[in-house]
Amino acid sequence: LGTNDEKTILVNPLDLLLQTEDVIAPQAIIIVDGGDFVATAANILRPRGPLSWLDPGPFGTLGVGAGFALGAALCRPEAEIWLIWGDGSAGYGLIEFDTFARFSIPVIALVGNDAAWSQIAREQIAIFNDDVACRLAYTRYDEAARALGGDGIEIRDGQQATKSLKMAKALAECGIPVLVNAHIGSTDFRDGSISV
């Protein structure tokens, strides 16, 4: 793994995921949907048991996360449901926060928001010297979740991560779906991975 003290401009994604690993309950189901942030998460977060890790599969079919979270919550209502989203992937299923809120499905979504399709950008910029179609904005996904009937928490400082994640768990325990929007920086952890 990369080191915890790697320089980032915002929240270090490795630190964030290490703190997330410490907060996720033993009976949780973890759904991952994204590129770079999710590939990093796959090296840090551990499945809590059989059938407790759902991902887009070998072809990286982005956008399955919200549907997987909904299905997991309905099949295992006693389980804590974590949806780990990259910011690009969150755009595909964020509207399901309306469904989560209307049916009191307490999904905890963590968005690793680096304002980019980073898995693609890493090699595209190195090879083509161009970031066309790779940049996104530091969108306020937390505000969008609130507008859809859930709740939202924003993290801009890694020191806030554990407290914010525990707050998200407390909201979910009250039946409220919550989205944690973590503005993450970059590390060299996945340098050399190719996804153009």
C-alpha cells in the first residue's frame, strides 16, 4: 500500500479508506462502483463475509452501485449497507437517493470525489498530453442527496473523516440514507495501472 503521509491537495484517499475500514460494521455489505477510487478501495476494504462484497465485475460496468445497494438492503435489512462510489460513477445512480429516502432504505454512500475520471486520466494525460473528457467538478453530491430526501455530509479535511463516517452511520441507524462526499486529492498509489 501507499503511505499515509503521501502529499495530497485535499483528503488523502488512502487515509479515508483506512478510516472507513475501521468504521464499517462486521455484518456490513460493501458495494463498490467506480474506477480509481474503487480500485484503491479494493486494496484496503475487506469483505465482511461471503456474499458481502458486490462490484461491477471484470468489465467495470459503471452505474450498478445504487441498484446493488437497493437490492442488498432489501435482501438483508439487518445489514449495514455501504456504497463506495467514485464521483463519475455516482452520477449514474445518485437519483436513487429519492428511492432510498421514500422507502427508508438507510444506505451509506461514500463518494471519493476527485473531480475527474482519474482511472482514465492517469494514462490518457501521460500518453496523449490531453485531459479531454476526463475532468469533472468538485460537485456537491451531499447537497444533491439532501435535495432527494436523504442527508449529506461533506469532508474536505482528512481529520474530519472518522467523525463524519460515524455521523453517517448514526443517521443510517435512524433509517436515513446518507451520502458522504469526500473531496479527495491524488496519490501515486495506482501509478502504472492502465485503463485507457
